[in-house]
Amino acid sequence: MMGAKNSHSFTFEESWNEKKRRAHEIVKRLMNHHQREKLLIGDPYKTLIHCIISQRMRDEVTYKVWKMLFEKYKNIRTIAKISPEEMQDFLRKNGVGLWKAKGEWIVKSSQIILEKYGGKVPDKIEELMKLPGIGRKCANIVLAYGFGQQTIPVDTHVNRISKRLGLAPPKIAPEKVEEYLKELIPERLWIYVNHAMVDHGKSICRPIKPKCSECFLQDLCPYNKGLIKKEDIK
């Protein structure tokens, strides 16, 4: 069992069963407080492009540029036909960081999806991660928000909050955080974890000056109780 095997990696003592019970209650409260009417974008390709644009970008800028991109280029066939330079120019003019790499990833991924997958975005994480610019986090986002599959994308918010809550050891890599969460949380709830933690990370459990005194998870949070220190978390 992962919890028993790696219990030394945590900064406080807790049985795996107790951690699991606490995880269930945390997710239940997060879902109650951070509800969304619609979880899916509903289009795997548009979800994939959104994820590429979003890397190291603010959400509001990402969404605005993403909408403009599809208003101008319409669909995968149109995007696959343009040059990477044209897409790079579009992204640069609209204030997208890493525009050079992202422009190439968007065009080349579109071409690969058309040529190799018949225009349909693959629904397996191994295949998604073969596409340019698509790491594990983006692949999981496409699976969750594009296909509605039960998985847990670990972005900066999920990584930070999972470690503050003591659901994953504070120094492990984000892909390992995903493994811990999947063991602790029932599979039927995986798809909700990302959006709930992201919303919580923006509103309360912020990277700097978290609003612990306003948090509805105070009684369940080892970070709030001083059992996990800021400097412990990577």
C-alpha cells in the first residue's frame, strides 16, 4: 500500500485509513463549496488547444485568446493548414507567453491528429503525451474536461493544496501527487478534484498569504495546525 510504504515521507503521523477518511471529507466539502454547473468543454480538440495556450498564463487571458483563435481559424483542418509562423504571430500579438513554442505545438499537434488519428483526439494518456507540448497534466485535462473520464489533472493549485492538506508528501513531484490522490479518493469523484482544488486555490488556499482563518477545511488541515511548514513544500 502506498500510504504505509511511504509514510516516512510525510511530516506528521497518520494512519492510511485515517488519511483516507480525511480525504473523503475534504473532497466532499470542496465539492459543496466550489460547485460548477458544467465541468466539460465538451470538445477534446478545443480542450487540448486551451491547455496548450494556458501554460504559464492567467485564466482570463487564456480564455480570451482561445475564443479568438477559434473565431478566426474555426477548426482543426484550418489550423493544420496554416504555418507555425502564422500561429506564432497570432499568439504573440494577443499577449500569449511562450508564443513561439505554443504556436508550433498547436499547428503540429493538429497535423498529427489529422494524419495519425483521423482527426479525432486520442483518448488514451500515452497517446496524448506523444503530441507536441502535451505533458501529463495537459493529457489528464483533455481526458477529464474533453472526454469526461475519471482522472485527476495535477496543476500548481492541486499540487500545493494536496501537500498543504497532507494528502501527498510535501516534497514529491506532481505526477506522484496524482498517484496518492487516486489511492485516497474514490474513482467516481476524481473528475471533480481538479476543478474544486483550483477554485479553492484561487479564492482561499492561495500560494501567498492563504486565507486560513476563512477556510472551511481548518479542522482537517495539517498546514493550518502547523504540522506542515511552508518551507516543507516543493
